[in-house]
Amino acid sequence: MTRFASFEERERRLGGSSLVTGTEVQKISAAGASCVVTTDSESPRLLRQNSHVQSIELRTYVFIDSLQPQLAAYMGTVSQGFLPIPGDACLWMEVSPGMAVHRVTDIALKASNVRLGQMIVERAFGSMALYHRDQSTVLHSGDVVLEAIGSTIAQRNPAEVSWTEVIRAITPDHAVLINRQNRRGSMIEAGMSMFILETEPAGYVLIAANEAEKSSNITLVDVKAVGAFGRLTLAGREGDVEEAAAAAMRAIETVNRSASYR
């Protein structure tokens, strides 16, 4: 921060007949250097605000290059904002404290033309989903947010797998109960095999679901990416489900490889 020292510097900030004086706060952004001119009384507030932003914890950072048709449709059923379409790039971020997601969302939306699909404030965490057809647009917003909060992708929380299993030849009673509990995705039929996955943090089930759908012909039954744990349920023929399960676990391993550099 620098004080305005000369008449020439003050004269550059003339607005109409009023002379703007105060403190010049230098700010470096992805678009280049810029400055915000404030009154002296606002300077402590800006410094406190920057300190709060830097204290935001990055729990989940999930970039999906191309949403698969079933996952895009499922996310559309729970979205309160702009709806995704198959092929869109998606960024899912989860931060702590929960209310900090409002600040993160504001930064991301002002950085590019991304569309806000979801924003959820929970008791301890906050999550948001951003969509755009252009992958670079989504990545740019993500980069700006990471820079603003002083974090990197490698500093995100690793994906802890709480439970994973393939259950073969689901019974009719079991299938009916699953379908009654999960009404946003497709139904599971008796005799199908089922893959279930539970992760912590929750958002990592999205990348697992997308990679599973890419890999084989499966039915997406349920994807819960909000809460203390994320839960994925998919079904299909036994061979297809096993292939999808392997792809989902590879996606989780990829996340953890990047998080191992923390």
C-alpha cells in the first residue's frame, strides 16, 4: 500500500469536480495488475477480508472434462441453478467454513463466463458446481479461486474410501427398496449387479461416477455429492459393473496421487 504523495498522483484520480484521496491497495489478479482506491477507513476492512479469504480450507476440487449423459441428467434433477448438458465441463468445489462458499462463488463467477449450477451451504462445509461448454473457461475460474484463497489442487483433501463393494444378482426386495429411496436417478432391476462407493469428502463421487459411465454400459442409480460422505450407486450386467467399478477406483487413485504432494 502507498500513500498518495504528490499533486500529480491525486490529479489522475479526479472524478468530475471531486478529488479522490485515500489509500491505494495493489492487487494482482489473473488478468494482470490492478488497484482498488479506497478511503483510509476502508483499508483495515479490506485487509481483514483478504485475511479471511486466505483462511478458507479447500476440501474438494473436482474438474470433470466432459459430463456424461446420465450424470448430467442426474445433476440436473438436483440443480437449483443453471442446468448442465452432456459434454459440459464441470468444476465442483467444497470449502470450509460453509458460508465461505459465497465468497468463493463470487470470485469464480466474476472471473469468467461460467454458469452456476449448484451452491449448497451445509453445517460445516459449502459446495458449488460450475458449468461451461469450454473447458478452459471452467479451469480459469478454478485457477482464480485457488489463487485468491492461497491454495493449490495438491492441497485439496485426499479421497478417503469408506466403503466399496460389488453386489451381484440383486434380489427383488432389495431392488424395490433401493428404487423407493432413490428417485432422482434410474431404477435398478432385480438380477442386476450393483456397485456402491462411499467417499469422504463427498464431492469425489462425481469424478468416480463420470469415469464409471465413460468406461462401460451401466445404469446410474444414485449420486450423492453433498454431506459428510459421498455415495455412488450404479447397476448393470456383472461384467459392465466390474469394469465401471475399476474405472471409478482409478479416478479416486488419481485424485489421491495429486493430493500426496501436500
